[in-house]
Amino acid sequence: MGYQDLLDLIINNYQELSKYNYDAIMVKPLPVTGLYQPRYSTSHESHIAVTGKSMDIFPNLSPYGYFDSTPQDKNLKTFFLLNFPVNIYKSNIKDLISYHKTRNIEQATKDQLDSYNLIADKKKRSDFLKNFLKNLSPKQRREINKLDDEQINEITNTLLNDQSSNESVNATVCAWRGIRGDGSIQLGISNVSKDSPSFLSFRKLFLEGDILVILKRASEFLYDIIGISKDSNIGQSLSTMNGDFLINPDKKYPYDSTVISTNVFIPQNPSNNKKAKNILLYGVPGAGKSRYIKDNYCSDETAIERVVFHPDYTYSDFVGQILPIVNNGQLSYEFTAGPFTSILDKAIKNPDKTYYLIIEELNRGNAPAIFGEIFQLLDRKKSNDPNEGESEYSITNFDIAKYIFSDKEAKIKLPSNLWILATMNTSDQNVFTLDTAFQRRWQMKHIKNDVSSADHAKVNIEGSVISWESFALSVNRIILQANEGASSSEDKRLGAYFATEVELTRELFPEKVLKYLWDDALKLDRERLFKSSITSFDEILSAYDTSGDPIEAVIRDDVFDSMKNYSNSVVSN
């Protein structure tokens, strides 16, 4: 169902809404965990959880930039709440009440409920209720949770007797961006200590499977909320919609200027005043390029989309592709976003947060082919432009535009809060060449191979008196000497993180480090490092597996002595 069809369906049932224009509509069927104070339930949730694109029904919420790292959910709930003004319509309230008045519980179920009410022990009551609800059908669970006459009268007095308006009740609902246990982001709607009493009363009318519809007013800081009974005709029509979020295709975003409320503060790029760039970090394998990104740009995984280029990686993998989707037995073809489109969508819809597209091993894939027309977006406006950081030129891409804006004619640009960071090993063989036109759109940054600054520099290789720092610096000098005159000699060196601390073990070190030195870095001059008696890598492995110092067993005596006597002086790389 499209946006206009959905809006028409709602207005046909609630004519009061016909006089308003809307930006977007969210349709959310409520599971039992989304109900407020159901009569019989083992759920303890007090809010309504919303995930995915539906979270953007409240575009003013994005507090993550205030934290140095990924914030805890409890902090978001405590410090970054926003109360949204909403209208609840009296005709809709009456419709929901009418379904509660049809409460009809079978005698056997009543008997079970009577038994439950007689149980005094708290744990036994909980266990009884859990087993009892498990054996009921969804329809039976709805029936037992319908309100009785006393509860209906209470809600009637609270909502329908409200004199502020003949057709609606003014209320406020609290919402926030939270983090689930698995680290994913969710939108929390309704905080029982901060919502207005009228909204909480309205929530009591929802039963399991009923549908919450939120309509965002156009150019206003105001929402209209409708509750749809699962058993109603309109509820049947909406039965296939599950967390759908539809944007008015006629709207153009963002607005030139809209003051939503004098009481609401909307931060402007609080996390980082720097405007985004395209940065290509290069250096020897293991120099710490990815670590540099984590330490100097972003460690918040919710703000990152990370990809690795390789020879089989394509434009469709990167941007997205049309894939077959089966819904309710019906085959359809839909655009499935790739990592580029996904992070672009987040950045555009959350302009107050900084996002990062990280591309590892940029030159291991055919980068110009993978980027395709996206290549044009890499030209960004400079510091003398008020829109510094966004793309200088726009492109047309129907799939991306429809996915992000629900308008295939919308032009695509990189926003100023979306960084693109790429890494490249300068020693890689059999890789694609980056042409000048592609390279000039990146700010190049060389990552120095600073072995002495590595976290595990002073850690000894297992079983040896030789530290990783001493070994790597000594070997790197030999590599430069062995390849003197060769343009690629620097690129053959051991990077600071070529081997991590966990790879300094007897089992892993020879396979990771010594194999690279034997097969690649010193392939043409092995005797500069290894004992002359060793003629194969098998012999290295055999000699390394000794009761003595394994490094001493495989490398030349003079080199070992040099490593052993290493004086901790800084060695230029």
C-alpha cells in the first residue's frame, strides 16, 4: 500500500484528518510487549519499541553526538528525551471503546482466571499465568485483556469528557533513541513518568495486535495519533503492514526554514565541527591504518559502515541491487540497499550525527568500476563554501533516490556529515591501479610504520628473549638492505601490527611472520636473515619447534645477537 492509498484509507474512517497535510505516516502493529498495563500479561515493557526506517517518524531525535563513545541505553533514556505534542481524536477513542464492550470470555477460561486470582504466592502466580497464556489463542488473549465497565468509565471521563476541543484531545508523548541489548538502535515511544495522563489512558485501549498509526504534520511540530482495532475493517486492510514508514512523495526535503518549537533545541553537528572529506590512508601491511581510523575518527559501530574491496566485489554489492523478495507467498522484486546507500540514508536523515563509510583494501577491487557514477560525488565543496563537505555535483540514481527520499527524481549528493575513509597497502601485488582522476578526489595520508609505538612492541615473542619491537626493526633494516635500489623495498617491511600480540605465540608466529619473510620479503636473499643451513620452510618449522629459543634456532647468529642487544634507541623507519 502506497502513501496516498494509506492516507485515503485513514481519512475515509476519520474525516477530521482531511483538513491537514502530512509529511509521513508510521504504521505499527503492537505486540503484547508494546501494551500498557494489560490485565493479564507476563510482559514488563512500558514503552513501544520501533526499529528500522520507522524511527524517522520523529526526525528531531538523534542524541548520539553528545557521547565520546557508544552511549548506554540508560543514559539516553535519562538525558535525551523529547516530549512531542499529539492529537488524539474522540471519534477514534469511541471506536476503540466499542471493541472492549464486546468482551466475551468462555466459561472454561473464566474458571482458569478465577483460579489464578486465588493464588497468593507471587512465583506460583507468575508460573501459572505464563502457562495459561501460552495455551490461549491470540483471539482468547485479546478477549481476557479487554477492559471492564469500570475501566471504560474511567477512560471515558479522562478522554471523552475533555473540554479542550470537541473533536480531539491534546496530549504529549515522550520519545527517545535507545540501544537494544544487541547494540542495534531503536526508537522508544512513551515514558510512563513523562507522558501526559491522557496519552497513557489512550494506550490502555490497545489490545495485542491492534495498530498504532502516527501521522507527522507537514511543517509543524505536531503529530496525529490513531488507534486501529485488529478486528475492524480498516484493521483488516492494514494487516499486511508491519512497521511500515511511508513518506509523502510530494514533499521536498529539507524545508528552507521551519521553526518547530521555541522549547526544543536541535543540535547542529555536535559531535564534530569538521566537515567530511574523502581520505585515503596508505602504508605497509600492518602499519595500523584501520587502528588509526578507530583512534582518530570513529569507534562507534552504529555510525560506521565497513566494506572490504576484492576482485569480485561489484557496483551492485556496493550500491545495491534489485533482488526477488517473497512476502506472504507473493514474489516481487525490490531494491536492496548496499553499504553505500545504507550509510548515505542514515547520514541524510540524521544531519546532527557524523557517519563514516570505511573501505578497506581499496585497490584490491576495481574501485572506479565499483563506484560507477558515485565517483562524481567525491568532488566536495571546499572550506570557502558555506556548504563545505557536501558534494559539489549531484547525480541521478532512481534506486537510491526512491530508497532514501521515496522520490526517484530526487538528486543525490554526499552530505557534509558523511566521511569516506579508505585504506590501501602499498605493497599489494596483483591489484588494480587507481588512475589519477580517481586519486585526485582523495586526501592522501601516509601512516608511518612506527613499530616502537605499537601496544605490544615490548612484548617478547613466546619462548624467546627477543621482543616484537627488536625483531621487527632488525628485520626491516635487513629488508631495506636486501632490496636496495628496488622501488618497492619499503613496502616489504613488517608493519607495527603485522603480527598482533596474540600472534607472537610458538604456534602462530612462524606461520604468520617467518613464512612471509621466507616466501616474499626476502625470497631472493634469504641468507641475510635465516641460517645458511636452512633450505626450506619445512626446516624452519622443524627448527622453530625446539626447547630452546625459537628465534635463535632459525636466524643467523649475528642477527640474533643484534636483536638481543637492541638498546631501545629509536630507529628511523
